Amino acid sequence: MADEIITQAERSGLGKADFYYWRYQYELGRDIIVPFFQNNICEIKDKKIAEIGSAEGGVLHSFVRAGACYGLGTDIAKNRLESGRKVSAATQLNVEFTSHNILTDEIPQKWQNYFDIVILRDVIEHLPEPDLAILKIRELLSDEGFLYVTFPPYRSPYGGHQHTLAGNFLTKLPYIHLFPDFIFRKMISSGRQIDQEETLRLRKIRLSSKKFKECVYSAGYKIAKEDYFLLRPVFKKKFGLPTLKIGPIGKIPFLGDFLSLECMYVLKK
């Protein structure tokens, strides 16, 4: 079944790069996120799933393939949403896509209290108002719904996303985003302008686990599960590396952020 979905997606008309990103998302969902939910949180069958910042929507397609009855992907990148639509049409998986900005757009009435699972994967660290984002996402959740959030804390080795800048080996070094501003700007100056701007924007946001938890409690959530990773689960897909948690150390303010390449939370109302 998995190969069939991938084969159908490959025939959907996606470009090579778009298919690469979709397939990575799909396999990440199929092999890591869906089993995590099934083994630790809840069954997937007949659940309604939304993903904020879904891009091509591969994770959503993996949930529907596993038995979820409906998926909704939202993003501000319309070209990536269109790629997701092509895959949905080719695979006949019930996943819809729409352009929506969680910070500035109203929550449509039909979405309110509707979704059993909302996914916010490696997105919240990019948002200038994370508190507003998770407060508005709360409107999407059913009374028994779950919000799944992952992000690298800013003080982690690559929390500044400096590794995304190409053409300069210095940007592959950990913790350089914690250098003084004038040094860091010099080190990233050879990267694409759009990537430089994004790393500098994250520098202003500086999302930490402590700040995130303050947003969580202020918005009226409780934490159902939390984990902190030295080696992220996604590294298994990217590099073939094992997943490695750091345990209770991850909950220690500041120290946990320096060591954690990923914070993972499952929230409930």
C-alpha cells in the first residue's frame, strides 16, 4: 500500500524537487509520526487531522492512508499547496489544501472545534507571535483533540537555522547563531538573501522551551506528553541515525535547550 501511494504520487505531475519534499514528509509521517500517535496517544482511524504549515502535505497523506477520514493542510506558500492538491487527486486520499495564515486570518466557523489532531511541525519557531498561534489553534481542536508540536529551541546547536545557508562552511558549525550580532551577520553574509533574512528573523523570535510552555499554559492547554531529543526522530529518515532522547535533562531551563535538537509536545485543552 505504501509503495502504491508513492507510485501514484510520482505520477501526479510533481516536479522532481516537489516530489522529493512530498515523499520525505510522507515517509516521515508513515514511519515515525503515525506510529508515535498509535502507540502513545490515540488511534488514527476515522480521525480528522489538520496541519498548519503543511507544505506539500505528505504527513497528512500518511495519516489518511493510516485510516484518518479527512485531512486539511494550510500554508501561506500557495505553490506548495498546489503540489499537495495534485497528490490528493492522484492518490484519491481525502486531503484538502487551502491558503491560511494562522496569525492574521480568522478561523472559519466550519473548522472550529472540528479536528481531533492538529500538527504544527517545525513551524512555531518561525512565528513572531507563538502565543497567538497556539491560542488560535485551540479553536480548531475538538474537546478531546490533541495538538502535536515540534521545534528546535533557539539555543540548540542549530536553532538559528544557520545550516540552511549554502555556500559557506562556517554556517554548518553549531551555536554560531549565539555569537554577537555583528559577527553572526558577517558569517552568514554569503548566503541567499531570503535565507539570511529568515535566520535573522529567528534571531529576534528566539523561541525557547520555557517561552513555549508559558504560551501553552496561558492559552489554556495541558501537556499530555513531552520529549527532548539529542538526535531527532527525523534524522532516521534523513541520515539513518538512531533517535536519542536526553530524558529529564531536557526539562531543565537553558541547559535542556542547549542540548535538545528537538522539543516535542502533545497538548490537550
